[in-house]
Amino acid sequence: MNNNNAQKLIMISIIGALAFAALGIFWGILADSQMIQFDGYYSFISVLLSVLSMLALRFISKEDEKRFPFGKESFIPLTIVIKYVGILMLILISLVQALGALFSGGNVMSMSTGIAYALISTIGCYAAYFYFRSRGQGNEIISAEMNQWRMDALLSAGVLAGFVIGWGLSFTPLDIFVPYVDPLMVVVVAGYFIKVPLLEMYTALRELLEMAPRHQISEQVEAEVESLSLRHAFEDYALRLQKMGPKLYIEIEFIVALEEDLRISEQDKIRHELKKSLKELTLDPWITVVFTHEQQK
């Protein structure tokens, strides 16, 4: 996916999230619901973070080889970390507020009003999620947008279920527990969703710290390099991998026997052979191949 299409998708995400944010915040205040306000504020945070994503994509799309000779891909995991730090802060603040409400007698609100909001929000968020899933494959920032809509959709579905349960309890002798439904939903939802930003931040930080990519990628590349090394009877090889956004940096040192001297044309042929074998990678490979007689220590 090119950056222009990605920016258009992010703009659509911004407009949609802004609409849901306004709906949730005002509806939540009028209904005196912590859960609906949490949903609205989450959408508002999503708007700010989507703007950040779009600015990052615009910055990355502008070539500047003098200052960034290896590209600007590092801004992709950096943007993802910033996005999920914001979401994590919102979750923690909402969790503390909801726990406070639980220990102070709960929160009285109209369950039918909550059901109406949650139904609208669930349908809208799932529609947005499936829209981005069908158009955002192959771009990590768009995938982050898709994850935000997925979290919003699941959140809204959970809210809908909670309000329906609360509405049902209001017709039973257990109606004394109805005021606890609203803050309890915030606690449950916040506790469940806290793992999403933590996992995404961990993945992005691995890239920023230049750690090795996941095993599936490493094994795929190593299998091709091993096969190439055997075909050309190299004594050994050293392979280093690093993923940064959509780019995969591959550095290979083939150990050539002392009695062998590869011509430049032969070296280039091996490089082309390697690139051809790695064309199935979903990432953009940046390949550096070195031929040496020196054994690696």
C-alpha cells in the first residue's frame, strides 16, 4: 500500500472516530454513565492518535537520504509506541475512576438509554473495522488503526451486553445491584483491553531496540540462506536480521574457502539468486551480502 492511500484511510478513520467521540462524550454526560464516557473519550484519544499517524506517514513519504540514509521506517514503531501509551493512560485513569465509583455506592443511570447508545456504537464500529480490514493489509500503521476500531467494536459490544443485563436486573429483586453495573463494566473492559496496548508496545519496542524479528520470519530467511550456502559450498555463513516497520534488514557474511576467489560477476549472481529466493517475503528486504575468507568468531 502506498502512503497516499494510507493517508486517505487514516483521514476516514479520523472523521469516523471524531463522530463517535462526540456522540459518546455528550451521550455519556447526559446519561451520567462512566462507561459511555469512557467509550467517547477513547474515541477522542483515537482521533488525536490518528492525526499523529497521518503526520508520521507524510513525514516518512518525503525522501531525505542525506539525513536518513537507511530510510525513516523507525518512525513507524515509534508512532505505534506513542499511540498505545496514550491508550494505556486512558485505560488506567478510567480504571481508577471506576473502582472509586464501585466502592462509593455505584452509579445510577437509565439502562435503556445505555442500550440505545451501545447498539448504535457496536454497529458503527464493526462496520469501520471490517472496512479497514479489507483495505489496510500490508501497512502497520493502518493495522494499528484497524486494531483501534476492533477494540472499539468489542468495547461497544461488551457495553451493550452489560446494559442489557443491567436492564434485566432492574425487573428482579436484584435491582439493588443495578447502580454497580456501569462502573463494573468499565473495570472489566479496561482490565481486558489493557493487554492490547502492552502487547503492541512490546512489539514496537522490539523493533526500536533492533531485536531479531519473530521466529517465522527468521526461519524463512535462514532456510533460504542455508540452502544457498550449501549449493555454493561455502564453509559457513553469519546471518543478522532486523525488522523496522515494513523493512527487513538482512546482513549475510558467506565464509569462502581460502582456495576459492569469487569474481565480482559471481558475487552479483549469488546476490540476485538470494533476492529471488526471498521474493515471497511480505516485508521489503534490504539485503547486504559480504564474501570473506575470515572465519567469524
